[in-house]
Amino acid sequence: MELSDLYSQKILEIAANQPIPGRLPSPDATARRVSRVCGSSIEVDIAVRDGKIAGYGHTLSACALGQTSAAIVATRIVGTPIPEFRAVREQMTAMLKAAGAPPTGKWADLAYLEPVRDYAPRHTSTLLVFDAVADALDKIEAGQAVMAVT
């Protein structure tokens, strides 16, 4: 399989029609991730209410693979319980790095990224949005833990 085979019609279609969520005016947390391999970057804003992701925004500069995963996340993340998002991140990581099954349900479109498994240099850009959201969630949880102690 050639590297160009990764860029299926569906991946190119999702990337080309991605939503541009912009930034949140007052997020609970912001996180930025950059792929050292390809230079792709994303900065995400997250708002959380009652254990669910209530708001999401991002700015993105990425290859079609990073754009595709970010587009899928942007269209499905609002309303997602935090544990569910963390589980989807784990499934994506396992799908790419350990031949795990792709996510299902509302996250099923992430299966289009399964061929990336064979191209380790593209794992980071594909996972960028998941890692950035997890970083933002970690910041929120750390802040809540600090508030609870004081």
C-alpha cells in the first residue's frame, strides 16, 4: 500500500467539508498540540457542564488525516460524557498502534482512518485532536481537584 492510498475518497471528502468551529469565547480550558513529525497543529477550547462536553472550538493546521479526525470530533463531541470521550481516544490509539477495533456508534466514521495503522509517522497527526482534548480535560479536572481541596 502506498502512502497516497491512505487518502481515500471518504477521508478527502470529510476533510474538504469539515466544520470550522472557531474558538469558544470563554472556555473552561484550552490546549495546544503539535506533531513534531509533520508540523500539524491544533488548539482546542473545551467547556464542560455536568460531566459532559458542552462546548468545543478549535483552530487547526493539519494534513488531511488530522483534518478528518478533527472534523469528526468537532461534529460529535458536544454532549459527549467525558468518560466516553476518553474511551474513544483509547480506542483510536489502540486502533492505530495495537490493531484494535475502530470506535463504533456515533464515532463510527473514525473507522475510515483505520488504514493509518500501517503508517506510524501519521499516527500523531491523526491523534492530535484527541490528545489536545484530553489535555484540556486534564486541566479542567486538575482545576476542579484543586478547588475541592481549598
